[in-house]
Amino acid sequence: RLPTGWTEIYRETVVNNPKGLLAIFKAAGGETGNLAVTLTSSTAKGIMVSYTGVDTATPQDATATNVSLDAATDSTIDIPAITTVTADTMEIYGCASNSSTVTHTAAGTENVDYAATKAGALYDNPFVGPGSTGVVTITQSAARAYWGAMCVLRPAAGGGGGPTLFSRLSLLGVGR
């Protein structure tokens, strides 16, 4: 269950290992306190990034896309394209893999890369658009079960060049 105010963009339901979730929170700017997340896994990775210049009424420009494979038969994660309707958006995409390192060859910026007992990464890429973002390809070091997902942030009204990365926080939790 997501904390109050968070909206689920994608939840992995096909792949047994690793699980995953992408969610969005529309901050008003005066938030305080702690964010508590309860996990059922013994190993977890949390990544939180914040962006400025995002439309707060409709933060996603189009429906998110995803791909998953619950078998160790492929080493390429091809996240389907999104067709944007607005110019100057920000692609946010990531993946998780069962015990493999990942490499990204597209134009995006890697915000977080992790390879503890699982592997994955989170990227962003300014997209001029509107139109198709194109398929995003991420390569694993070996064939493993995986998932990948992408969403596109819509810019706030009034221009300003579109969404911009403001900050990032990465957390790793290892249970007993």
C-alpha cells in the first residue's frame, strides 16, 4: 500500500523476483515529516527523485509503459515507447534485474545504479517532443528475470524549459 498522496504509476505483478513499483507524489512545497515504507522482501532498494517545472494538475503526459520477463532467457530490456502530446517533457525510466548488472546506451542520464543482491537503475532524459520517445534499451550482463518501466512528466504551464531534476535520494535496505 502506498502512503497517502502517492499515485501508483507501475507495479510489477508478473516477475516473481525482483518486484518493483514506480509511484508519483505531487508536492506542494511545504511537506514535512517522515515517509515510512513497509516491505515484505529481505532486500530492497528505494530511490526518490524530485523534479521542478512539472505540471501539478496532470504530472504525466501520457500513459506509462512497461515490460517484464519472469525467466532467465533474455539479456535485453526493451521498454516500449510512449507517444507524448506535449513538448519539453522529461522521460523517467528504470529497471530491475535478478542478480545482473545493467548498462544503458541511450541518451538519458543515470540517476542511480545499484547492484547489491539485485541490480537496476533509474534514468531521466529531457524529450523535446511531442511524439514517440522511441524504445529504451537497457542491457543486462547476463540473461535474467527483469522488469522495466517508463513514464513522461509534463511541463508546467508557462514554459520554463520543462521538468528539471531537483534532487535525488537513494536508500538500500537489507533485512534479516
